[in-house]
Amino acid sequence: MPQKPKPLDDTKSARAWWGKELRNWRNARGLSSKRLGAKVHLSGTMIERIEKDERLCGAELAGRLDDALEAGGALRRLWRLVEKEAAGQCADADSSAPVRPQAGSVARDDGLLDGSPPGLAGLEQAAPPTVVRPEDIAQVLAAAATIAEWDNLYGGGGIVRSSLYGQLSWARGLLAAEYPSCLEADLFAAVGRLSIVMGASAFDAYEHEDATRLLRFGRLCAERADDWHLRAAALNWLARQSIWCGTPDDGLTHAENGLVRADRLTPREQAMLHNARARAWARMGRTGEALAAIGRSDEVFGLAQEGEDAVWMSYYDHAQHHGDTGHAAFDLALLSGQSPAVASARLTKAMDGYTDAYVRSRALSGTKLATLIMATGDPEEALTVAHRALDAVGRLRSNRAVEDVMTLSRECGRYADDAEVIALRERIVSAVRL
């Protein structure tokens, strides 16, 4: 039975009043939060958090919401009071001068603000503003969301690579600009989110040095913003990258670090980090610990509720959960001789459950499943799964996907005399060359 929406207190602030009016207009138009979000390219969860004054909203977004709800300018006019109140709060908090980052602050850690980022040398770059506004922060968040969407669709080695660093260059410049203290947490969280998305994309493209620097910088920004959810995301990607690069012990350390204050994380975020633990233990041949971590991940994921996560955690649905735990079970089956049944069942659910927005995830899980079946089961079944996975691989520029299909090709070697297997290996070679 759906829960009754939480009553909103419109007396706390102008922003709270605006959020309540947003909900009132949405209800008056008979729109769910999801349907309204679709009109302005946000998730329903984000709409609900804006209504509850838990997430940033700028003037531009306020105007788009006014248009989407056909409010006739009512929300735009009310937003002026929000801006007036914010200006007064910032003036009270910063009566002397706007904040500037101090020397040696997170803004310059890892050298990410020194010189031109990779791929930008000699190119003219747009200068960031000298004073940060809420709309600038909203732009950074929009860039992060777009990059994540492209990365899931096309992989980290496609058009994403050619556009990333220009956006980070502009966003990182905001950290060296003047900003009122009331915007500091939102600013560092937004830049941290962009850096983490870029780091994950660089990992997929095998630009590991850049990936490590970006993910570490994202973690530092998250900690500066006191955003434990964002910190967990950075540590999850650092863990996954370490495991992929052959240092599962480092990966386990990152995952355990992310769970230090698990009480501050949502069930999905906890499950995400337990998956990284499971994959690290599996790579180290520690079967009991890996199975326990998978079980713990299942347990906490079962407690997840809709609407409690940040919008960027929307990717972690049932398909992703089964895919991540299935990858750990895959390693247990091939490296430690465990039954392949658990891995096969989970990877099958993942491959069937991924939507068209997550092409790379479908490709990775499908390739793992085909490899597992080719190694332990019926090669004819493996061929069917493999060709389906290659349909997704062919749409990507992803070095992780390439490595996985090459592993599949090696497993095909045991059926070197089978004409259909030979044809599959030829298709793999063609897909890798393109």
C-alpha cells in the first residue's frame, strides 16, 4: 500500500514554502513525481527531494517546473523570495567577504587544478565564473548526469572521452572562485560527483592513472561536503578498479573503508560496497568470506525502499544487484571450483533485467554468463548467450567489455573443432577490431 506523502512544513524557509507549492501544483495537475520529472529530465525521486527541500534547485529549473506545470509564473515569482532569502542568509554568514579556497585545500589535491587536464593542451577553454551561483552548481550536476548516461550507453572510450575534461576544467574552476559559505557543501558535492563519474569512465577506458586521480579527488570533495553517500560511491569505484587491476586486497580496503559508518548509508549503498567486498574476496580465493559478503549484500538490499537514495543511485536496481553479485559468484565458480549454478542464475537475471539505458552492464553480464556456460556447461547454450552479449558489445567503446570478450574467446578454445564456435570467435575478433 503506498505510503502517505510526508507533510511539508512551509514555515521553515522560503525554499520550504516553494517546495510545498511545487507539490501543490503537481497534485493539482494530477501528476506523479515520476511524470513531472520526465517533463524536466529529472527522476521522480529528485522531484520529491526538491519538494522536501533536500536537494538543490536553481532559478532555471524552477522556471522549467513552472512551465511543465503550467503554473502561469506563480512558481517563478515565488522563487524570487527564495533567492532574496538566500542572499540575506549568505550576507549574514559572510559579512566580510565571499569564501575563497585556502592554499593547500581540496581544490588543489592530486594536482587536478594545476595546468591543463589531459587532452586539453592548446585548446581554448571557457573561463569559469568569478563568483559561484546556484545555477552554476546545477550545471555541474547536469553535466555529471549526462556523462553517466552516455557512459552507460556507449562506454568510456567513445565520444565521452573527448568531452570530459573540458567540463571538469570549468567545474574545478568553481572551487577556486568566490562562493558564499551557504553554497560550499552543494558546490563540493557537485564537483565531486562529476569527478567520480569521470573517474568511472576513465576506468572503463583503461586510463587507470587518470581514473585513480579523479576518483580520489571525488572522494576528497565528498568529504569536504560531508556527503557520506557520495564518498561511498567514490570508494566503490576505487574498489572495483583495484580488483580489476589485480590488487583485490586494495579493493577490499576501499570497500571496507566505505562501510566504516554503514549506518549513514542507504541499503542499496551498503549492498553496493558488500558486492565489492565479495568480488575482492573471490579474487583472493577466500570462498567463505566471498559467499558471506554476497549473503550480506542480499540481506541489506532486501531492506531498500523507493525514494531514499540520491538520484544517481537509480542505476542500482534488481538487475544491477544480480549482476554485481553474479560477477563475484562467477569468479568463485571459475577460480575456486564452486558450483556455477549461483553465478549462472544471477547473471541471467541481470542480463534479462537491464534496460536499454544500460547497454554496457548488459554486455558485461552477458559475456560473463556466456564464458561461464562455455567453461562449465552446454556450448550450444553458451553460443546463444554469447551472440546476444556481442550485440550489446558492438555498440560500445569499452576496454572492460573487450577484455571480457577476449576471455570468452579463450574459453571457446576447448571447442576449436566446432564450426559455430569458430564463427563466434571470428565475430569476437571483428568486434574487437572495430
